[in-house]
Amino acid sequence: MSTEKGHQTPTRHSTQNELKNANKQDLKSKYLQKAKSARPSKKFSQKYSTAKVAFAIDATGSMGPLIENARSSVYRILEEAQSRSSIPVSVQFFVFRDYDVLSDLVEISPQDSNPKKLDEWLNTIIPKGGGANEGEAIEAALLKIREAGEFLLVLLAGDEPANARHTVTANRGPNVGTAEDEAVMLGEQGIPIHTFVVGNREDTSKCFGRLSELSGGACGRLDGSDAMTDMAVMCILNAVEGTSAVKSYAETLTLGSSADKFAQLLLDSPKGR
């Protein structure tokens, strides 16, 4: 029903939707404000003594091949990054699942520059869980990474998107943010999230692209080649040495299609150094 020409009377349904959206925005605003007030006052220096890399990996039931890929890739990632970087490089893994396995929601490796030790730790990880909801607990891993307050960049790999706000709130309460909230705050701290998509799910590509966009990172796809190794190395080199090191790496090696596209994203990024 319209009261005037061109003006619609709000319906009960539209009013409820407006209230629901307003509540979501209010929860998001409160979380971001609270997290910012709790943020350590110390900011990253422009010079680092060690390039500390957080690597968040989906460890739900179907992700055994991804974990095996990480195990085999970590050797060359560290070897290539160390040989081309002016400072030492270390990696810490954050493997995440979903709220159906709360006791093992996020497992965290030691931070190490020794790939053998990281490989041995990954070998203890058992893929499990995943639940029937729309995504995985990426937000839980990013929260742990942000709270650590010591990383130069984040690498994220998985085949499902992050959980929606209603799922996070239902499982962890209103005081825990979404993956997008965490991406915003990491980006404000100058910590990019570079995302690696497994598979062809459109919602995962959209989610991972958004997380990278919000934090100043790049989004690529794992295609079964050496893409994980090459993309991870280029992310580290971009953060430590700048785009010239990315260009040199890309020109020196024969990259697969996914890694080649990813290299171009890093080179074209307005945040490239």
C-alpha cells in the first residue's frame, strides 16, 4: 500500500529486515571498537629482524591433501625465501577446523625456520570435522594470529569460506568478530592476508578475495602444481624485499598459470613496495 505517489509504506517484513541488519552492523561496530581498544600500542617497525609468517590452513575432514601439500612445500618455501631474503624467515602454522570440533578448533605449531620440524608437526595433524554450516572457523585462526601481534604477513589456504556472523555469534557469542572483521584490523596494522583457494567454489573465491582486499593482500588459486610454494615465496619476498624481488623470482623460474597470475597481482598492487 502506498500513502503518496512514489512512497511505499514500510511492511512488517521490511521493518524486521532493517532491524536485523542494524543489529548486525551494531555488533560489528562494537567488536571492532573493543578489539581496537585492546590492541597493543606497539606498532611494527619498518625494519624487521625476522620475517615471521603465519600460515593458516584448513584441517577439516576433506583437507588431507592440502596438509600433505603444505608438508612437502614448506621445505622449498623456506629454502627459496631464506636464500632471497635479507633477513631470516620463520613460519608458524595455524590449522583450523569448525565448531563441531571445539577442542581442536585451532591447533598452533611452534614458530620455526627449520622445515623438518614444521613437517614433523604437520604430520601429527588429523583432518576432521567441518560441520554442516556454511563455512569454517577461519575467524578463529585469524583472531589467534592477530592476538599474537608479531607477524609480517598471513597466508591462508582452504576450500570453504569463513563462517557468517550469525554462525560466529551462535557459537562464540557477540563479542567475537567475523573473518572480515579480523581482516580489517590486520590490514590496519599493515599485515596483509594472502589467500590460496582450493577447488572451484564460487563462495570461497568471493570470501577469500574479500579477506585479501580488506587486508591489502592478494588472492590466488591452488591448481595442483607448485603454486603453493611459488605463491608463498613471492608473498614473503614482496613483504621483505619489495616487488623487485617478486619480479626477479617470477622471471627466474617457470611458474604455473596460477602462480604467474598471482605474481602479476603482487606486482600490480598499489601496496607493493
